[in-house]
Amino acid sequence: MTTDTFGGDLPASTLVPQPSFCVQTRVAHDADEQARNLHGWSQTYDQLTAGCFVGGLTELCLDHMQLFVETTSHTLRQTCEVQKDAYWFGIPACAAGSGRIDAQVIAGDALAFRPGGIEFELLTSAGYEIFGVVVKGEVLRRYAAQVERVGLADPVPNTQVVPIGMARKAQLCATLRQLLDDGAARGTPLSSVARNNLQAAVLASLFDVGALPASEPVAMPARPRRQSIVSEARDYVLLNRDRAVSVPELCEQLHVSRRTLQYCFQDVLGMAPATYLRAIRLNGARRDLSNASRESRSVQDVAAAWGFWHLSQFATDYRKLFGMRPSETLKAATGTRVERAGAFNAVALAHH
């Protein structure tokens, strides 16, 4: 069983069979091969324009989500169907030739949407690029209720095309591309924590751009309550310092929506919650490194104690915040201790 950050247990293979948890890239030279390369879909591609077909697929299969970008060289008619109790969001990235879904034009400011278990038709032009997000229905509904603190419209939504605006669409494409690029650069399977964080980040992006119709959020709290929320978040992170606390987990613990949490942090501290919470842990690690020589602790010991399990990322974040490497802080602390010990011994000898 896999526990995700927004509550409950679900079988690890509820969306795609045996997810690899790492980015995979495939190239196809046949439309049927391209259709088969996408995991968990029932689909057929018909090539409608002449020439040698080339298709590319970069895909990341997670516990309850599938993220991909697909490129195709020729005009295609696609019949597609996602698994039952899942939802597909299709975001065309190409400026021209936005394509059609069930005969409806996907405008330049819109994305396509279809629930699982229902076959749909997609017409895409030559040189097409489209991002796709498939998320398990139960996970999407739970995230909406526990993290966004909103109720989703039922059905969710009952339309094939969802306008979100040109700027928001461009930002969503950029976010998804960056997530796939980062995963490909990593080259290794994502940890459970990393998978949960990535899934939550994608869902947050879909809500931020208005891809999902939802009830109106509650009014923002008054200033004293905003300060209290920030303080409670800090206390919770320090209480659980040995692991990275995610924003969805904080929303559950503090009984606030993600939007409310972001508003409170922006208003009180002028920064995003994730940025501040990482800084709190980095500052704690710096203090421990400054005292580590007294206890013979290593950089790795201190990093693990503050929930930083990837040393290279810890070192990068540490240097970005403090202008030095963790090892330099430890070395400086050790040198200061030696100097103090030498000074103490000199004074003691002088008194003799």
C-alpha cells in the first residue's frame, strides 16, 4: 500500500500497471506504435497526411497520476479512452493547429478534458505537441476536499473544452515541462516523498489555472489569525523536523485551504509557505552544524536530522541561502573550537 500526502491508502497500481517512478522517453516511427506507447490508455491512431511518421513520448507514471508530453509529426485522428474513475487533462502546447476533441475546437486559451471510461475522438494537426495529466478520480476528489477545501462540480466538468486563458495555459505547460525535465535529469526513480510532492504540485497547478470548476473559497482570515496560522505551521514543522512536511499535509493539520495558507504566508512573511518551511529547516541544520564539532556529528548526520535525505540538493539549497557549503560551516565551527581550546590552554599555562 502507498500512503499519499493528502490522506488515506490506495493500491500503488490503481492508475497504471507497475509504475516505474522515473521519466521514460520513447520514439515511434508508426502511428500505431505511438498509440501503444502510452500506458494505461485504449486508443487507435489513424495517420491522415502523407509522409514518414515520427512520434515522441516523454512519460512519468506515478502512484495515482500519469504525466506526459507527446509530439506527433503528421495529422492524426485518434480514438482514445482513459481508465475508469480517472480524469484526463490535455494541454496543447503548439501555437497553431490547436486540434479538436469530439469535433469541438480546442482554442489557444483552452485545455481538453475527459473522464475515464468514455471514448472520445481527438484530431491533431501536423507538428503537434500536447501535455497530458491523468489523475485517479478518488485522489482528485480527496485533494479538492482536504487541500483546496472546495467541492468539485458534479460531473467534473461536463464539457470537453475548458478555457483557462493564454497566460495561465502557458504557465501550466511550462510547469509540466519543467517537472518532466527535472525527472529526466534525475535519471533515477522518485522516492515516495518526491512522488507525493510532485503529484500535489501538479494538482495545485490545475486548480491555480482554473482547470477545475469548484465552489467559491471561504473568506480569508483576519490578520491575527493569519499570524497564528504561520506560527502553527512553523511549530508543526519543527515538531516534525526529521522529515520534509508538505503543504498538503499542513493544510490538513491546520484545517485551512492551500489558497488560505499561501495568502497567510504571503501577507505575514512575503513568501510562499514551501520557501519559508525549507528555510526553517535549513536554519536549524546550520545551527546544528555550528555545534556539531562538540558532538562529533557529520554533515550527513545533521542533514538527516532535519529531513534532508538527498545530500547534493541539501548542499545546493544550503549554499543558496547562506552563501557557503554545509561542510564549510562545520569546518569553521571546528576551527573556532580548536582556537578557543588553544587560548584556554595558553591562559592556563600563563597562570602557572
